Amino acid sequence: MAETAPSSDQLQERLAEVRRKIDGSAQRAGRDKAEIKLVAVSKTHPVDIIRRAIEAGISDLGENRVQEADAKIQKIGHERARWHLIGHLQTNKARRAVMLFDVIHSLDSVSLAHRLDRLCGETERATLPVLIQVDLGGEETKSGANETELPELIKIVKECRHLELIGLMTLPPFFEDAELVRPYFRRLRRLRDELSARNAFNVATGELSMGMSHDYEVAIEEGATIVRVGTAIFGKRKAIAEN
Ligand SMILES: *Cc1c(COP(=O)(O)O)cnc(C)c1O
């Protein structure tokens, strides 16, 4: 059985705890906490709970499936929340994704870049902020562009009129011990720095979307500017809905 839905008080407490840890990690790393954005990953959680999270101060929501997000976004809208697509985007869902999401974190191929750009044109969307998902672990089950594919992909994205490349995202292999994830975060940061030096990004230094419930503190120490936190805010998801 899944645990019962969190009350507003519980959400507020968990959120305060997450923010405290974000601030602590930023401080340890000598960083300004204002440069770290919290995306609350609401996948599998129903609209009423997401509304409560917004009441508690959440402004950015992460979803990994277009279809699931569609119903939620229709009900909640964009006025009080920005919606981030953090999961793999299937070709046949791309049009809907362009119409629904404020930011896409999972751009991983040249063909998807071309498609998103074309769909922006067709749907009269002027700009779509995207992050390139980088596969650092070489795991077959995970999507993302390889490091070797990055230069070509970035070149293509920069040629796309409507796409705004704002940073890199990664979903590293899972290790119980978050310290073991640190090298992956460090690697993504190095990549970001190298690319940034070559003006690859449309925003100043380029965002680093990395860190989840069990490792966001380490990610922040390594430079994360966006952390994607689900379980630590909303509680455990039902097993069936796990990605
Ligand atoms: C589900 C998910 C998260 C959040 O995971 P938690 O462990 O619940 O914090 C972050 N990023 C991606 C890409 C996800 O699919």
C-alpha cells in the first residue's frame, strides 16, 4: 500500500526541510542559494495534492509523462506554476509537449530537436527552453545523449530558431550512497563549464539540472542549479508508477 496522501501541514514541513537542506548545501559550497531552483516532481500524484504544494510555495513542477501531465496542466494551468518535462519524450507526444510544457529537460537527439523546432513553428510558440539530457552512466535503460554526440547536437540546437538551449540535465545511475553519485555530477558540471566557455548556452552560464530526493545535497555541492525532488516532498510513489 502507498502511504496516505500528505496533508497540507506535512507538505509544508517536508518542503521546509528540503529548503533547509538546499540552503545548507549551498552554504557548504559557498554558493548563493538564490541560484538553486527547486522543481517539485509531482508525477503520479493527483491534482489536489499538487494544488496544496503550490499553496505551500512550490512554483515549479516536474512531470515525466506527457499524457499524465496533460490532464493536470489543463486543471492547474500556468499562472501559478511552471511545468517541466523531465522524462523521455516520445516522438508522437512531441506536439502535445510543445503545447504543454514551459521547459523540456530531456532533449536527447538531433531528430527530436528538429521536430520540436518545427512544432514550435506550427503551434506559433516563439521559444522553447530546453536542456540536453546527457547520459553519463552508459546505462542501456536510460535515455540521453552520449558525451560524444554532444557537440553535434548542440550545433543543431543552436541552429533551431525556436529552441533556447538553457543547460544540461542528467539522471545518473542509482547508488544508495549518494557520495557514489558525486563523480557524475562533477562530470556534468565540467561539461557545462567547457560548453559555457564556448558560448553554447542562451543563458549566462548554463543550468545544471541534477539531483533527486536522495542526492540533491551532493548535486548542489557540485553545482546543480535545478534540483528535481519528488519523494522528499510528496512521499513515496506507488511502485507501479515508478519510472
Ligand atoms: C522521478 C524523477 C525525479 C524525482 O525522483 P525522487 O527520487 O522522487 O526525488 C527526478 N528526476 C527524474 C528524471 C525523475 O524521473
